[in-house]
Amino acid sequence: VRLARLGGQFDYRLTGLLDATHLRLFTRSSIVAMFRESGYRIEALSRTRVGIFATEIEVDPLAVPVAVLRALCRDPEATTYQFVFRAVPSGAPRRPSPPDDPWDPKAALRELARFYRVKAWAAFWLTGDVRRARALYRKSLGLEWRVIPVLYMMASLLPLGRVLQWSSRFERDRTREKVPVV
């Protein structure tokens, strides 16, 4: 949702976060401030999280610069889809609140890099779109350096027919000689 808003998309839809019943969007701090000013306090606040590209609002993963993705991974609210909370009058006795879920920016970065690797794999092997696969692998490597994506990217420099030929030859030889895969 944040990526779409950064790109200037803020279209209401029939369902989801931007449906017609949601008249106003809030951040965590604006929720707390609004209720405080109204004489209430937030006693239990939790959130629903979804992946950065997993909302009903489609954003092309290649259109988002790596710097923006890194900044989103550092932001603990980047994957917050909605808040769920209980508000009580300020004078009411306090009840213990469950702890908020911890945010791990490194885990978010790894998850996003994996998302790009999966998209790259699909572009390369399922559709044969080598250019898109290379671009997605580059994004993945910009987020998290790993050896396997580098090898896949190097393989994508070869003609697709040659890679498939080598792959099928390797599989045929491996099954004929009963060589275990390590």
C-alpha cells in the first residue's frame, strides 16, 4: 500500500484496505494521539502484517528502487496492513497489554530478497523472460548478497535453449548412472 502511495496511486477499491468504508487512514502515532485527545488510551494494540508486495494493490517490483526497498525494510510499520486495538477511557484501571510483535529489519530484507529471487526464477524458467529475470536477480542481490542468485544470473546470460539442453543432459546422465545429487 505504501509503495502504491509513493507512486501516486491512491485509488479506492471494492474490497481491501482502500475500500469505500475506510474513510481515513492512520499511522500508529496518529491513532494514539487521536484517542488521547478524545480522553481515551490504547490498551491493547496489535497489527496485521502482509508482505510489501502482497496487498491487493499491485506494484511492479522492478519499478521500486533498491534504496526505497532498503528504507522500507528498516521501517517497522512497512508491512503493517491494519491496526487492531482496544481503547478505554483514560481513567479506567489498567489491564496488561500483550507485547507488540518485534520487527527485524534484517529478516525483512532477507524476505524481500527471497521474493525477488522467486520472481526471477519464475521469469526465467516459466516464461523465458531473460531480461526480466536478470533485472529481478539484480534487485535481489542489491538487497542481500548470495552466491546462488549470482550463479543463476550468470546462467541467464547464456541462451535459454543451451541452458535447458545442459539441464536435461545432466538430469539424463544423473539418472542413468544413478549418481546421487549433493
